Amino acid sequence: MPGSSEGPPATRPVGQGPVALSSPSYWLEAPGFSPCPALTGDRTADVAIIGGGFTGLWSAIKVADAAPHLRVVVLEAQSAGFGASGRNGGFAMTMVGRNLHDLVRKVGRRQARLLHLQMVKTLAEIEDFCQREVIEAGLSRPGLLTVSNGPEQDCRIEQDLRAAAILGLTDFRRLAKEECRELVAAERVRMGHFEANALLVDPAALVRGLRDAALRRGIEVYEQTPAVRLRSRGGDLRIETPLGSMEAKQVVIATNAYAQVVPALRRYLFTVCAYITLTERLSPEQWRRVGWERRMGVEDKRTMPHFHRPTADGRILWGGRDAPLLAGPPDPRRDRDQRIFQRLEESFRWTFPTLGDLAIEHAWGGPVCGTVSCIPKVGWLRRSRILFALGYSGHGVGPSALVGKIVRDLLLGRTSELTQLPIVTRPLTPLPPGPLRGPLLSASQLVLQRADDRSGGGDALSRLALRLLQ
Ligand SMILES: Cc1cc2nc3c(=O)[nH]c(=O)nc-3n(C[C@H](O)[C@H](O)[C@H](O)COP(=O)(O)OP(=O)(O)OC[C@H]3O[C@@H](n4cnc5c(N)ncnc54)[C@H](O)[C@@H]3O)c2cc1C
């Protein structure tokens, strides 16, 4: 690239453009799914969970397994997986927050190690669960290759490797340029690290499989059922929905970026709009050109990273980079952005010049729930029996299963090693107040992106922007 070794050129060769989808993602287009009926009439439950994504469904399943006598219900505004859970890249990683180095800096060595080990265990549990429950979620364990495309990214790879060594973790392996290129023939890669624990999944198949596993346990799942109001009534909590109501002893808010409608949470959360493109199916000859025989997920080390992976039906999913930050809840108009799709196509072609003849067939976007620290949070709303669980900042596929166990322990009043993790104990950091919030978030994103595109984010302005987001 002119003037930089780290990103694609600003001018572009563009293909035909992606095909419009009738659902929010390619994954959610899969046939054979029918939503559960909406809630009608007035009902009661012990635990009512608002939100039918990974967080809500894992939480419901974990509570029901631990306390089968409790009546657990899930209320989902659209259908299971409509939010980020049915639209993501399907990387289930050990990563909590931004990266291992950053995690150590924020929570200290002991807690970072505990979190990492809990995530290793949780990923193995996801595999076991899918096997036991016969969930066909295209699950594989090819590991995660993290690569550098420039000097600044080299430093970040080294920082992660140093953090892993300090924590005594043996599951990160340094890879030289040639070793990376043996794994996937992306010509511009300079070095990387490999972690074997990471899974790849079809996220919509997984979240829909979780819904079915919940139903098998007697959990009531109501789709097309937005919670429109939540109020205390006597000793109980009452959730109002368009066609009925649910009274419950405890409520869990598992609505991710949509939780910004809750006044008590608004000042801690922002929405990150994340985007993905998907190529047509590769021919055997095209797969030979890229190598990639082990078909692992790949991420680069920009501050706003690119990620790519093969899909079970022989395509390449390519996403990341442009990620506008919004001060407010998700705006469905942001789910499609042709300029961003175009830039993703450019960076795809820059990374895989040998696949210049490959068409981009699909593209979509979805809302990520950002917090200042990027570390997810489970906590009680003040003086209430309302728990909230959210804020994965784009890394929730694996961690939501850990969060489900934390929600279980907190709802059942158990003190466990999970309830001592920073996901529970670390307070949320407030964002700058009202009118300043939007402009500061936008400015931070632009600075980081420009730094990524030019030299890799080491200058003073980008350090300042990163600070705002920490
Ligand atoms: C494009 C993209 C790529 C991503 N890639 C990855 C990745 O590869 N790996 C990774 O780890 N993470 C990734 N993520 C992030 C990951 O998808 C999320 O962290 C995770 O899915 C969060 O799950 P959740 O259940 O908390 O939220 P969601 O899946 O967003 O679920 C929240 C649900 O709440 C429902 N809801 C909202 N309001 C109401 C209401 N009032 N009443 C009832 N229901 C309501 C919504 O309809 C939604 O279904 C990506 C995200 C996006 C958008």
C-alpha cells in the first residue's frame, strides 16, 4: 500500500457488490426455523430473562439445569439470534475484552489468568453441550491465528506473547512469517501467534440450537415479544409486553446494546456497528491458492481488527475494520452501509490478491454492546432483583457461555469463584456526559481507524483515543 504496509489502498477496485439479504445475516437465512409464539395474557415465572441471544439463552439453560424446580421464561423481541448472536463472525475465543495484554493491564495477573482458564474450560463445555444436545452448529476447533501486517502490529503480538508467558499460559505459540504463511497464504503477513483453544461456529445455528435446548428443558421462550415496560409491583417485578405481561421474582436484562433504553445503564454503554462480508463459494483451485488447510479463524492486530474465516459451505467470511461508535441504542438503518462494505472488499482483495476473481456475495452488519473497559459486566441494578449481563465489546460468542454460569450463580445466591471474577467485581466506567458523548466516540473511532490505516496506532492522538475507550 502506498505510504503504509498495514492496510489496503484508499482507492479501490470494486466488484458487483453484495446481494441484499431478507434477514439480518446470511447465517439467519438458513431454512427450517420457526419462531415460538408471542406471549399473550398475564403469566408468572420465577426468573424472566429479557433477550433471546447467547446471553439470555445460556443463562436460562444454566439456571434451569441447576434449579429445575424454577419456572424460567425468555422474552425475545424478534426471534432468537436476531441481535448480534445471529450475525457475528462465529469466532468463539478465550479472549475477554480487547486482548490478553490489555486484560492483564486492566484486571491484574491473577484475575487475567483465572479469566483465561475459565474461558478455556467454557469453550470445552460449549463443545460438549453441542454434542450432548445434538446441536448442528458447524462447530470446529481449528484454533485462532492472530497475524501482524505491520511494525505496530508486531509489537502487539509480542505484548500478547509476553502477557501469556507472565501468566504461565502455554497455549499461545509465536509464529514466524513463514509459519503463518504456511497456515494461510496471505502474502502480506509478517508474524503472528496461534492459540489452539478457539472454536468456529455457525452462530445462528448455535443460538437457535440453544433455544431448542431451552424448550426441551421446559423453559418457556416467547418470541415476537418485546418487553416494553418493567416495573416493581408489590414484591414482584412486572414486565409488560404488547399482548400480555409476565410477573417474575427475578429479572435478567440480556439485551446487549439494546439495554441502552434502561436509564440506569445508558451512561455506561455505547453501540459499535460491526460489519461482515461473505464471498461466493471457492473452487478447489481457489482454495489451493490460499492454502489454509487447517481452516482456522484469523484476526489481525489493528486496534479495529479485520477478521476472516472459512465457512462450512466453502466461502470466506471477511469482516471488521470500520466500526462506527454510536451514543445510543442500535439503529437498524446502520445494518447496511455500502461504503463500509466497499472498504471491506478492498481490504479483502489487498490481503488475498490471488483471489481477485472471487465475488463478494453477501454483506450485513449488527450492533455490538461497547463498554469503556471492553470487559463484559454482570451486575444488579441498584437495590433491585434485576440483573443485567452485557458489554462484550465484540467478543461475546464464547464469553456469553461463561456469563450464563455467572448469572446462574448470582440468581441462585451462590458465592463461587465465578462471582469473584472481574466480570462481576469490576465496576462499569461512565462515559463522558450527554452532548459530549457522541462527538467524542465518533472522534475516537476516526482517530483509531486513521492510525490503523497509516502506521498502526502508536501516535499520541491514537493513544488518547484508546484512553477514552479504556
Ligand atoms: C457483525 C458482528 C460480528 C461479530 N463477531 C464476533 C465474533 O466473531 N466473535 C465473538 O466473540 N463476538 C462477535 N460479535 C459479538 C457477539 O455477537 C456478541 O457479543 C454476542 O452475540 C452478544 O450476545 P447477547 O445475547 O448478549 O446479545 P444479542 O445477541 O444482541 O441479543 C440481545 C437480544 O435482545 C433482544 N431484545 C432487545 N430489546 C428487547 C426487548 N425490549 N424485549 C425483548 N428482547 C429484546 C434482541 O432482539 C436480541 O435478540 C460480533 C458482533 C457483530 C454484530
